Amino acid sequence: MIDLRSDTVTTPTATMKKAMSNAKVGDDVYGDDPTVTELEKLAAEKLGFESALFAPSGTQTNLIALLTHCQRGDEYIVGQQAHTYKYEGGGAAVFGSIQPQPIDAREDGTLALESIEAVIKPDDPHFARSRLLAIENTYHGRALPMEYLPAVRELADSKQLILHLDGARVFNAAVHHGVDVKQIGAHFDSVSVCLSKGLCAPVGSVLCGGAEFILQARRWRKMLGGGMRQAGYIAAAGVVALNENIDRLQFDHDHARALFEGLRDIEELHMTEECVQTNMVFLKCGKRVATELAAYLGARKIYISAGETVRLVLHKDVTIEDVIQVTSECKKFFKAS
């Protein structure tokens, strides 16, 4: 089976499984699980923050960040297609009465500074209070330009906005740019990072921020049902992820490039080279063709998600031999059609 639907389908490494079985655990709600504490300290150090919080999912860490930073009646500015706005069940509005103000992202994934500034509300009781700006990196597989980060930070400071990063795949962005991830994290007040995507942990995300922020975030985690007991068994995989699996992301990027090169001559796919920066390849072929392609590949145990745009995600469990096989089968499909 070759599964290209997402990097969330990755299986834990042998080292992770061993670490999980040997983990020292306690009750994390009481704050005495040593492996969770180790993971949180490691994550904070990696991202350049004072503190961190371990939670079951990236959806929860993003929601915790918004609930901690904002009050009822506040507003957060976010991309129209951003995960925190579109794919997380409207949690900020449902649980926090926080109003989203979505704006369109540019082709490179950035939110134009002038577009952000245009939707910031004046200090007037008629309006929700513009409180927070949420950025996503990577965005649809693209690593935001490094020069954009200080510019958006400067704007946020000038408008007294908190700056949160949905950094589910921020390590992919760092690997793409060849920089320490701290150089990305330094521009934000808080960062959410997934351990269960390309880093291969079976579950979990971390939220990084200042010590006082994380103290308040811990209360929200408990209210949202994210307080876990002997969580060290899964945190152990996160420790391995951060210690051993960051550099290997380059293999996924290389495989994505190889897949792109193998498919780029298929005219029906309408692929653009600018989109292939990290571990994703996008095929624009229309929903009908995508559905037929998904069925054809699925019959051959190659799994993709069909839509107007097909996203193929490379990860640890996809080898270069798999890339060659996928390329071959796609060419057969389009030749026959």
C-alpha cells in the first residue's frame, strides 16, 4: 500500500516504539509525568520559547492558543483557507466567542500586509476588538519567505496585535530554508507544532510560548478535555521525533521533487514548479478526472484524496521506489484516457 493522502498516516519508527514501551510515566494532570515534562522542555528549547504544553492534537493547541490570547468579543485575523479558520470546526467562535476575520492569502501563502491592515478594526464599541493575527507555515506545502516574517511582526507590533503561528509543519519550512527553526519561532508570540505528521509520532502536538502564557494555556487544555494521565507513553515518541526526525524531512522533500519531475510532462495535471517546496505535490486536473484517477490508483493500492486539486503528500513511509511506481501508474492512467 502507498498512502499519499497525508503525512498524518506515518507509522512510528522502531526507536519510537522502544521509547514508548520503556517510558517513565506519571499523572500529567498533576504535572508529574517526567517524559511529558522532558518533551515540553525540549520543544520549548527547539523553538526558542520559555515554555511549552503537550496536547493531543494540533487542532487543540491552536484552539488553546486562541482562547488564551483572546477574550470574548475579540477578533482574530486569519487566512481564508487557513487550517485554524476552515478546518478546525469553528472552535474559536464556538468555545471562545472569538470572531474570525478571514482574508485571502497570496499565492506564496503570505497575507498581504496592506490586506491585514485594511481589516483591523478601530477602537470603537461597534466593532469586535482586533486582537490576534494567525499565520500558517507551511501553507499548502509552501514555506513562507523568511523576509516576510520580520515584516509581519513589525506590523503586528505597530497595531498591537498578538502573532500566533500555526506551525503544524514548521520544521518542513525550516528544512526548506536551511535555517534553525528558532529563526522562524523568534517572530511569534506562540507557535503550535504537530509531532504526528512528517515527524512520525503517532499522536500529539506542542504549543510553545512564554511561561505565563503556557500557565494559562494549561487551564484551557484541562477545560477542553486535553488533560491526560500517563501521557508519557505517547510523549516519548514526541521526544524521539524532535531529537531524530527533523533532518530526515529532507528525504520527503526530495521525494516530492522526484514525483513532481516524474509527473510534470502530463499535460492534464497543470502542475506549477513554485508549489513544490516541501513534502507536497499538487495536481490541478478537475474533480471528475481526480475522482477517476483516485479510483484507478486505489484499485492498485495507491491512495490519494480526490478534489478540484489533488494533494499528494510524501512522508517517511513512501520510498523512492514508491514514487517511481506512482509515476508509472499515473502515466498509464492518462495514456489510457
